Amino acid sequence: MTSKSPAVEASPAHADWQQVLREKGYRLTPQRELVLSAVDELGHATPDEVLEKVHEQAAAVNISTVYRTLELLEELGLVRHAHLSDRAPTYHSTRTPQHVHLVCRSCGAVLDADVEEFSAMTRALDANHGFEPDLGHLTVFGLCENCRPLVEERAK
Amino acid sequence: MTSKSPAVEASPAHADWQQVLREKGYRLTPQRELVLSAVDELGHATPDEVLEKVHEQAAAVNISTVYRTLELLEELGLVRHAHLSDRAPTYHSTRTPQHVHLVCRSCGAVLDADVEEFSAMTRALDANHGFEPDLGHLTVFGLCENCRPLVEERAK
DNA sequence: GTTAATGCAAAAACTTTGCAAACCT
DNA sequence: AGGTTTGCAAAGTTTTTGCATTAAC
């Protein structure tokens, strides 16, 4: 695997999220903690799903606060977003190791792929275009193991 | 309308788009031709940009017709869409060879990459997950040649 | 006590839908 | 003629914004 330091134990980013906020002069609010926790726990979630999760915690947070907070947390590098459907963006914590999303267009399943699987691609894009891909934001649409045979069948 | 001579003759998909429509029992309408031409000419375009382009041709087409038509043309395989920004989907003609989009997050530039650059990735996803990527729908966000040095600078 | 952050409600941006009129075949 | 497609207007979604109130520091 990668030479990545201790992966997900004391959750580095989560541990000092308060400090990250303070350093930039932002305030610590319960809403911000709730939104960050929700993203952490949900794995991949749209703003709407984050709101729902927060409401489960018996907390009343406004949807506009969710949007504003996600934007802030992303700016601070605590969360990231990708586009897993043709519609809403989905947010995920940066605590989990960076990964690429594989989305099945047939059944909607979401798989996580290791960034190493994209090392050849990364080299090719660098060599051919001088382009540096942002793998954490990458979503690959396609067909999953299960749906592949079904769809190929239908094509005949 | 302007006496429109065959804009692009050596284009397979374009040549028989009328036939493709007829075969499935759809009707040939000026709106459909205008939308398809607009997509062809624009390269990458949002529904809104398509509408604008069509209006340039002095034709009054409704935005809802653009949406309906793009959906139809995609179903027929004459156009495809990808997500080049965090917001709107962009449509492009299937006449142009299948390619992957590289989008710079800093300056917004869009480059086209050859699918061959992704062959290793394709093999890896197949081997590791049984996943078959849809390269025509793939968009890779990152930093282009020009912006790379600038952004790396700023990070310090 | 200041100043940033939140809630609320209204607006904005984008897309979809119902239906009568217009148009293709 | 007959059924499809369009235009229009209205409704649906999702996201953003302004401002008074609340709360963090």
C-alpha cells in the first residue's frame, strides 16, 4: 500500500478540526461539528442527506447552513466532494484515504478504487498534457461486475 | 432560414441522423436538426449554450424543447453528456471520436485526452473490480500545465 | 461588547411537466 | 387525418442570498 502514515485510527483531520477552524479565524459552532460528523459517518452524502442525518441527532440545523458549512469545510480541506450521480454532488470526509469512485450506471452501486490503480493514467496525463489529475475528485462511470453481463445481453 | 448546405458531409452519425430518427418512429423537425447542429458546432455545450447557439441561427426554439431534444438525441446515441463543471452537464456530439475530458480546476480549460491513455486504468479496474468504465462519460479534474506551477506556489 | 454565524424567507438557477396548438408523415 | 412535437406557462428541485437575530470569542 501507500507509504501513508497511520490511516484511520485517531482520525487526524477530525481530531484537530477545531484547531483548523480557529487558525483561520473561524468560529466553532455546534452546527459545524454536526455537519462534519454527519459527513464522516455517512461516507458519501448529498447536502440533503447531510441535513437528514443531522436532524436524526435531534438537532435543528437549517439547510442553508448545511450548504454554507460544507463549502467552508471543503475550503479548509476537511471534506471533499465528487459527482456520483448526474444530479447532486456528494461530500465525503478527507479522513478516509483518498480514493476514486466507481459508479455503476445500471444499478447505481458505488465502489471505491485505490488511487494506485490510476498511477499509469496519472503518468500518461502528465507526460502527454502536463496535466495533474485530482484523483480525489474523480468519478468513473461504467458497469459493475453484476450488471455487465445483463447489459451486454440486452445490446444484442 | 439560411440556405443551409450540408455543413459537414463526411460525418457518419450526422449523415444519417435523419434515418436514425425515422427508424425509431421519431419525426424529423427543424428544432431537432438545429439542436444537433448546435451541439456539433459547439463541441461542448450546456443546454443553455445550445439554446443560445440555436438562437443565433435566427431560430426560435424553446428551452424545454432543447432539454427534450438533448434527452432524445442521447437516447439515440447521437450526442453524449459529461459533467465538465460542478454545475451543468455539457453535451457533445458522438461524431467526434470518443475522448476523455480533462478539466483544469484553476482556469477552467478543457482538454481532450485519447482513450488510449486510459488503457492501463481500464485493465486495472476490470481485473480488480470487474468494472467496465465508460470512458466517453469520464471527466478528470485537475490542474493544467499552466496552472500547476501557480497553484503549487500558492500552497507554500 | 464585537463580529461572525445562523435561521428564515425570498430569490435565483436549473429542469420538468401538462396541455392546447402546430406540424410531420 | 392522426398522432407526435412544440411552445408556453406553471410547478418542481436544488442552491444562493439578504437581513435581523443569536451566539462565539
